[in-house]
Amino acid sequence: MKKAVLIFVVFFICAGTALPYNDGHSTVTGIVNEISSGFIVIDDEKYALSPKCKVTIEYKVDNAFYLKPARLVDISRGYSVSVVKIANTVTEIKIERWKR
């Protein structure tokens, strides 16, 4: 009996650690309608910008994609972007230059 209980407990401990982990991040891709120092509007949805928001430019050379550092001032209306957000706060912006 003790052996069956031990196997049962070990099974559920292992099964619980195999579940997928969700850290709350989600990705949104779209066209920039408006941007300022505190918020960004993508496809008519307004998101707050994190003070430590990471901005990169994704570009394509010979069918290979590369990233280089950028700043918020490099983003303007009409650009295609992909953002990583937690709730309604953007933590990372990727400017997709290859979609031009």
C-alpha cells in the first residue's frame, strides 16, 4: 500500500512539472497609428510603453533576418511592428523593415 501511495505522489509531482508555463507575455503585430513617449497605438489599440522598453529593427539581407538596436524615435506612423506585451504594457518593440 505504501508503495502504491508513493508511486501515486511521484506521478503527480512529475505530471505537475510537465505542464506548460505561461509568463503572461503575448505578441501583437500590426501597423503603427500613433506613438509618443508613453504609449503606442497599433491597429487602433492603445498600449502603454514600459520605461525600459527594448526597441530593435528587424531587416532582411539575402533571405536572412537580422536585428539591430533602435530607439523609440526610429518608429513612425505607418511602420509594421511586432510588440511583446504583458497585460496592456509593451516591453519590447520590433520594427519590421523587411515588410516594406
